[in-house]
Amino acid sequence: MKIRSLTVGVPLRWPFAPTALDDIGAFAWDLRARLTDGGYEVQTVRLAGPPLSTILAGADSGEALAYARALETAARERGFEYVSAGPVRILDAPSPRHRHAALDLINVLPEIVRTTEVTFCSVLVASHNGGVHLPAVERTAAAIADIARTTPDGFGNLRFAALANCPPHIPFFPAAYHEGSHPRYALALEAADVAVEAFTNAASLDEARRCLIAALDGHWQRLERIVRPQQSFLGEVEDDAAVAFGGVDLSLAPFPDDERSIAVALERLGVAQFGASGTLFAAAVLTSALGSVHMPRTGYSGLMLPVLEDSRLAQRASEGLVSVDSLLLYAAVCGLGLDTVPLPGDTGSDELAAIILDMATLAARLDKPLTARLFPVPGARAGDRTAFDFPYFANSRVLAVRGLGAAALLAKGEVVRL
């Protein structure tokens, strides 16, 4: 098991003094060293800011670009490897004027992606209580299409996503953002290998569950000795300098080799092939086991199925066993939504909006955090093989998009509560 990310959320204002990040940077690197000394490789240290629409309420596009670039520069100078500028949030805007300004801010996000190197952006399009914001869905889909057209191989969409019902303090990007007056950190795990090992040779589903829970509880006993003596836990911040520990996201992120594949873990559990009938049941078994682990949880803490980040999942998608619809089905019981999903390059914004609508509907109805990180691949058709040159990707085949889009639905409302 590795730590995919040590993510520190910080309260920010614009304009801000870069020196305000000095202590946070020192804290993050000190904790990274402690985790490393404790036997855990920390792959990345990341910084997450408040919602972009909160920081830049009423700002023009020039100010938004200046903020994103200044934040990235200041963060990288202090050792942070990735930065989340936070989402544009529409549903909690205090007035129609603020909602209109937030919608306009979505139009700037593709330029932020194009003109930065490690900054992630997102749009929160739905919530359980607020419903689905149709104009936000429409503009988010247009932004995905814009980024696909204007970045090499459409790869800029790695740093952009539609969010639905996502709370603050998720340590995985692009969903991460901060809320509150105190800094807070959380850990995101790369732990699919723990599930692979736990499920291999398990004689029964009960034994598989017990092995997984015991293994993760064992890791927490080691991690707890590292984080507890040094940091205040959520709700126990004693002074302005303290950094609260927000918990661990138990989503068991994969890596593109078979020994660190969630799809392999489910096949070891008993599914003949990931994507075949029975996959939904196996995914629910794994997710329910996570609920019995004794780590303090945050974020999704569900089943992460990123098509291009999991070697066996990428393989099964290439074989036609995985579709956009099946990924949404799994999201209903366990998953994080649609992540790194390769789509045809000519997928229109109306078709992207329809996919986002379905994801947002699940999140709003089931009251769970979901995302859609979609990759229209320029020049590619359904069935074509992807050719991304990225060490964290396993190439697969482009998935088909069914339907003609959501233009008629989007034209018939603004906010729909489900």
C-alpha cells in the first residue's frame, strides 16, 4: 500500500501573500518525511483551496486566470506537486447575480487548464438537497469539449471534472477543495494491492472480507502512530497554527499493473471477468467491507474504477465488457462515478451533458459523492485504441457513446430537485 496523496486544504483569499503558504508547505513535507520513515511511500503532496466561485465572487476572467497562476506558482515553490483551485459552485450562490457570475466563471476554466501545468479545476453541478443545475451541466460539458479540442490528445481533461454532491476535504483530485477557517489534511490511498492480496485464495466471501478488513486495520494501526502524536484531529484544533487531520479516503485507488488492480481483486473474489454478470454484486461486497474498517474515513471511501488507471479494467474495456452505462451501474452501489473514461473525439457537448446528467442524478438521488472525468480523444472513434504516454495510465479502447445528447432536456429547466 502507498499513500497516493497527502492533500492539505487551506483557507485562502485573493489577492493573497504567497508567504501565507510557508508554514503549510513545511508542515506537509515534515509529515511526508514521517510517513516515509514509517514505511509508506507518499507519491504526491497536494494543495487544495476553497471553491473558486467563493474566492473570486464577482471577479472577471483576468482575475481568475491571475489567481490560478499565482496559486500554482506559490504552491510549487513550496513543494506542492499538484494544486486544486477548487470547484465553481452554483447551487449555493446567494443571489441570481452571483449564480450568473459563477456560470460565467465556468467559461474560464478551460483557459486555466491550458495556461497552468499542475492546477485542477471542477464544477459542482448537483447536490442531494439542491438538485441538478442544468445550465451548470451544459457549460461543464462545453468546457470538457473545449479542453479536448485545445490540449494535446485532449489530455487536459485529466485536470477537469464535473462533481455532484461532493463535500469538501476529499483528498483525491480533481474533487478536492477546502472549507473552513483552519487548514486540514487528509490521506488518499493507493491500496488496490491490499484487496488483491486479501482476496487471493480466500475460501469464502466471509474470509475475503475478514482478510481485507484485517489488512486495512493493520495499516491504520501503523499510520495512527505517525499522525496522532503530531496533529490535532478534526474537531480538536487547539490553536490557529494547528492543522486538523480529516481522515483517510479508503477508496483503494489502483495503479496500472495487475497486482494493483481493483478489477483483478474482484476477479480474485470470484467474478469470471470484470464487467460480466456478478460484477455488481462483487463490487458491493468489497464496498461493504470498507464500511467495517476502523480508519477515520473521509471523501468517497468507495470503489474507484478509473478506466485508464487500472490495467485489468482497461483490458476488459478493450474486450467490450465495460461501457459507460455499466460504470454508472456500479457507481450506484459502490463507485466514485466515471473516471478517466476515453470517449470518441467527436462526442458533442450535448452528449457529454447527457452523461453528466445521469451521473448527477445518481449522486443527488442516492446522496453520495460522484464525479465525471471524461476524455474525448481527438480523432478517435469508438473501438480505437488510446495512445496516452503517461506512466499512470494503461491504454484501452475508446468507449462508445449512446444517444443524441441532452439539448431538449437542458432547455426545459434550470434547477431540478430529485
